[in-house]
Amino acid sequence: MNSSGAEAVPDESESEYPDKTSLTVRLVILPVIFLVGFFGNTLSAWLFMGKSLRTKSCSIYLATKSISDNGFLLSLFVVWLDFVDVRIFHTQAVCHVTLFLSNICGFVSVWSVVMVTFENYIRICRPSEVRSLCSTRLARRVTVFGVVFGATVYNYPLWTLDVNAKHPDQKQFCQTQPKFEKFEMVMTYVDTVLTLVLPLFIIVILICIIAVSLVDASKRKDRLRKSSSYTSVNSTKLTSQNNSVIPHSQVTKMLLSVSLVFVCLHTPSHAIRMKVTVENLLGHTIVTSQTDRLLQHFFVVLYYLNFSIYFFIFLGCGRNFRKVLKKRVKEICGRRKQSTTTCASEYVINNRMWSEDRDLETSKDTLDFDQRSTCRLDN
């Protein structure tokens, strides 16, 4: 989806196995990633924007990430259709919008994780600043600013791309106009900084600070336990001291899991991209070996999983998320059960009314016949 600004030259000794692997990834794995991810992200965004969770600032960032991940998956699905001979990607407007959507959604998704990591850092290392820096009002403003900034930086596919063919008898392809090739190469380097170098640096630094803070908190907790006499009175006093001094109660396991999973899934695919970028800047000829191609196929799958797997992270690590999900499922099941019961009751009532009406009509007909018979006999 994102061009590296250089073409890779295949190795002559390369076997066909990497090509088969690439074909399998594109034809089989990508649709599964799209379907599972789109369903999970939609459900996650729906829950995070609900009344129970939207009062927390981190929910706004996670909902934004879920929505942006769906945008990226939609653009990925449009590109995937090209591999099954549905070439809607290589048409005017679709080409431009698809690449614009993939770029801006990738940017928003990455920086949503950065903000989640920063908020987790504030909650653990600076609990006194939680009210001022972890408010929903600030989260909305940061989200709007991020979307506007991303749309401003990544709008170049809307006016640098064109759909044409090199020869009249060949198929048309979505490609960069020749006069914008150098500009797109520059934007590739800018994108590398904005979506890889800078966010990864911030996330890793914050995670290291969080880890050090948690270790220090654990040591303080052990010292308080050793200095306590473990009587009932002291035990109660120790509990209150632990809650006020040790920030373990403020650790959000789900937020930390999101940051760690992002680093593990997002970084490997960009390692080869960084290698290609650096070699291109140095003017070296890029030769793609069989090992590099195999690693690239595997890392690309990890990168795409970065946009589809977070529902399971929320479900496994988020206690409040599970509670809200169970509550919503029970409400939906209760509504369906109530609807089914209502329909059954209405059916029974209608049948009873129909039966009563039929009995009344039958009785009326019988009375009318008896009256006519009696009149005839009297005559």
C-alpha cells in the first residue's frame, strides 16, 4: 500500500516458493483478516462509544483506532479484489480515494496508540495530572487535530495519481504521474518518520518509563509489607497506604497490552522498509533475496493483523470491556426473547379472537335457521 520509493530487483536464483507464498497470503489470509478485523473493530467502536465507556478518555482513542483500522481494512480489501480480477482499484476516483484512505487511516491508527500509551504513562507515573491530561474533552480535541493533520499531510494521492496505460492495447493501472515521482519519494520518507520512527520512539520510551515505575512501585510495596506487623489493624492501615502510595491500582493492563502488541506487530514489516529506504538514500542497488522475500511476506501478515486483532486484546485484557459486552449481549438476547414472546402471545390472542368470532357467527347462523324454521311451522 505504501511505496518505498525504490523498485526491488529479484534475485536470479530465487525459486518460485516466495511467489506461491505471496499468492497464498493475498488470496486466502487477507480476506480472513479483513472479515474478522472489520467485525471486531465495528463491535469495539460500538462499545467504546456507548454510554458505559465513552466517559473515559482512553475509550475515545480506542474507538478512533477501531474506526481508522476499519478504513484501512476497506482500502486493503479494494486492493485485494485486483488479485481476483476485479479491477475496481484501477479506476478513476477509486484509485485516489483508496490510497488516501489507507494513508490517513494508518496515520490515525498509529498515533491513537501513541496517545493510549501516553495516557497510560500519565495514570501510572503522574497520577496527580490525570484529571487535567486524561479528560474526554482533551481527547476529542486531540483526535480531531490528528484527523485534520493527517488529511492535510496525506492528501497527495488525490492529485498525484492517475489511471492510464503505457500502451493503448494494455490494461490501465493506478500509478503516480511522472512529474510527481520525486515528490512521492519525499512523502515516503515523511511517512516513514511520521508512522514509524517518531511514534515507535515515543512508545518505546514511555513503555520503558512505565516499566521502571512499576518495578519501583513493587519494591516499595515489598518494603511496606516487611515493615508491617500484619495485625488486623496494621493490615488495614497497610492496605490504605498501598492504595495511596503504590500506583498498581491505576495500571490499565489493556492499554499496556495495546502498546506492546502494536510494537510487536507494527515494527517488523517496517524493518525491511527502513532497509530499502536507507539503501535507496545511499544509492545502492537493491537485490531482494529469497530470505528477505519470505520474511517480508510473514511481516506483512503481522502488519495487517495490527489492524484486525485488537478486539481480542480488548476482550482478553479489558475487564470493563467484557462486562459491557456481556451486558449488551444480554440486552439483545432479552429483546429478541421478549419480541418472540410478544409475537407468540399475539398469535395466540388472534387465534382465540378468530375462534370466538367463528363460534359467534356459527351460533348466529344456527339461531337464524331455527327462527326461520319456527316461522315456517307456524305458517
